Amino acid sequence: MSDIVRFDGRLAYEHLRHLAVEIGGRLGGSPAEKRAAEYIASYFRQLGLETREQAFPVRTYAMGQARLEVLDPPLGEIPCEIFYLSQDTPPEGVTGEVLFADSGDLESIGPEWRGKLVVLLGLLRGEAHERAMRFGPLGVIGIMNQLGTPPIRIEQLPEVRAKAGAVPAVLISHADGLRLVQAGARRARLTVRSQEADSTSQNVIGELRGTVYPDEVIVVCGHYDSSLEIQGASDNAGGTAVVMELARVFAVRGSWRTLRFIAFGSEELGLRGSVHYIKELKAADKAARKAEGFVPGRDLTELEKHRLCVNVDVQGVLLGKNEAWNQGPSDLGAAVRLLSREQGPAFEVRDDVYSSDSTPLAEGGIPAISFTRFGAASEYLHTPGDTVEYLGPQPLEVQGRFIETFLQRYVASARVLPFERKVPEEMQRKIREYFEKRLRIDYFRDEEEKK
């Protein structure tokens, strides 16, 4: 094993710039996402990793057009972003009375919403969305909660739309929301025209087989897609760049355990890549257990071989705070805390659900830890403001070397993997709530119900 090679922030930054600037926006299912996948796969092959792509279907979209015109009083046009995969208006738009609903909580939703253009903080989610659809608003205008933050580019989950319905919806800035409220807007016209289509996304997998314990698989991952037509520099070209540079380091060093480096596709469309990955593992697990001669406890399925997930999401901001989100046993979070105290940098470790590709894997019983870095620039996530301007090689190197040391000590050269393959019951409960209440769709339970 060579101890000379170390994580190089400059090399990671080159990957970041290529993904964010030269390729640019990488929405799931788009040609640009495919180009990014080819770039990552080519690099994995160059490192000598066993490389493959795992394709899966997605519902994607392209830039649309939205207009919000305040007619009474005549404030004119208010800049807005489409809440994609919601619903289009007729070409002439829809015109109606404006209703201010404050935060859009359940208690504020009632018959008075019918036929109105409802203005509220944020967007309708979960049970609030389902309740609102029963009263048939004409449209929804969501106000960003943060001052100075532009409207984000996000989408409705198609499964939620199919179950509960949808209405035309847009997002406006907090400042423009204040204008509407202060002016007492009474009547407006909303026009939403968008394009959506079925497409294909892909996970890119590069595997370094373990030399001593090849049947113990450690996933090191990050998603490489972005929101629509934005650089997605920190989210998550930065995380992908860290994964790619870690792959280079360990391709030289080697590892006692199998390291499976995965660039997940279409995370921004609802964790599609990681959901597909764990579903495939679950299906193979079920089939293997039914095979003749299979002995539980003696024979391991591919799912059971997965021992740990290390997820890297939102990286590279020059001014920020390091965080780690533990979705595994307490020892996993404790190891990050101890390593942080021993060598730095400072990390805040949370035992909680992180809305990223670690969560589907943890749902499948694989302990997961997510490394991230948030700062003031993170207010621009999912907006055109998430650019390389606020990023640099130095924070990539600091986080990258920390993760490198973590992997070397506890995974690549550990005589015994120190983390129990267990997702605690309380974390399992939080994960179920995340899928059932926040996303309003449990991909895994719904799949069982279909059978």
C-alpha cells in the first residue's frame, strides 16, 4: 500500500469545474446529465475500476414559461419560477381573486380556497397539499421564506400528482411576496406553460475490489445531477468531485474491503438513482433467498454484503460549516466526532435523516453517514446562484482528507469493521416518516402494495 498519495483539492476542483461550468446544468434525464455520466465513467475506467452504468426511468422536464401579473391594484408582472411537474394553465392563463393564506398550514385550508389564486409562504407539501387539492384552488403562489433568496427550481413528485392532483403553481421571492401583501393584491393572472417527458437516467458505478474482505462492500457516493439549467456547483458537483478524487486515492492505495464508488443520477428528481439502486438490491435479495441451496447466515446476498454508505453532498463553499449526518449506529457518529477532535476540522454530527441518497440505502438496512458543508452561499441551492464563484479547492481538500482518513482508518485497513450493520429503530421510524410525510410517497411500501 502506498501512503504517498493524498487527496488533492486542486484535482477535485478540476472535476467540479468540468461538471458545473463546462457541462453545466445536469437535470436528471437530460442530455447534459448523460454527458456528465460519461465523463465520470471514463474517469473511473482510467483509474482501473470495474465500471458500469445502471439505467432507470425518470419523468423529466425542460425550461418553461411563467407569468404572474397583478391586475388589481395594477402592480404589473412579478418574476416567478414554475413549480415543475405541477400543472399548466391554458395558453391565456387563469385569472382570479387573490387569497392570502399565510403559512398554508392545515388549519388555513378550507372551502374559501376554491377558485382562488392562493398566496402562501413556501409551497404545499404532504397532507397540506392533499387537503388543498380537495378544495380546488385556481393556482398557488409560494413565497420564499428567506430574504434575498431567489425562487428555487424544484418539482412536484409525479406520484403525488397522480394520487392527489395538482394545480398551476409558482414561486416568488420574499421581497415580491411582501409587495403583494403590502399592496393588498386582489386580482391576478397566472400563466404556466411547461414541457415534460419520460426519459432515462443512470447511476455510474466504479468498484475497487477488496484484497482481504471482498464481500464487505462500502458504498462511497454522491449525486452528480443538478436542478434545471443551473451549475449546481456545491450541490452536487462538489460532492461528486470529492467522490472522484477519493476513487483516485484508493485506486492507488488499495483497500482490504470493496469500495464501490457511485455517482447517483436524478437525486434532485426525488432520490431516483439511490431508490433504484436499493430496490434492485432488495429484489435480488428476495430472489437469492428463494434459490435452492441458499442457507441464511451462511450465504450472504448482495444486499447483506453492503456494510456501510458514505455519502458526500453539498461541498466546496469557501465560507461554511462542516456537518455529518448519521443514519446508523451511535458508534458511527462517535467515530466522526472523535476523528474531528483528534485532527480537525470541526464537525457538527447529527443523528437524523438527511434528505439525500443516504436515506434510501439506510431504509434498506445499510448504515449511512453523510458529509456536507453549508454556508451563506448554500441559500442559493437549487437556484442559478449555486455557482463556482463561492467555492474553492481548499475546502474540498479539508473535507476530502478528513473522509480519506475516516475511510482508511475504519474501512480500508481495519482488521474488523467497527460499525455494526444496523439502522437503529428510532432512525428507521424517522426514515419512514420522511418518505410517508415529507415526500408523501413510500417508494418501497408502495412497491409491496402493487404485488
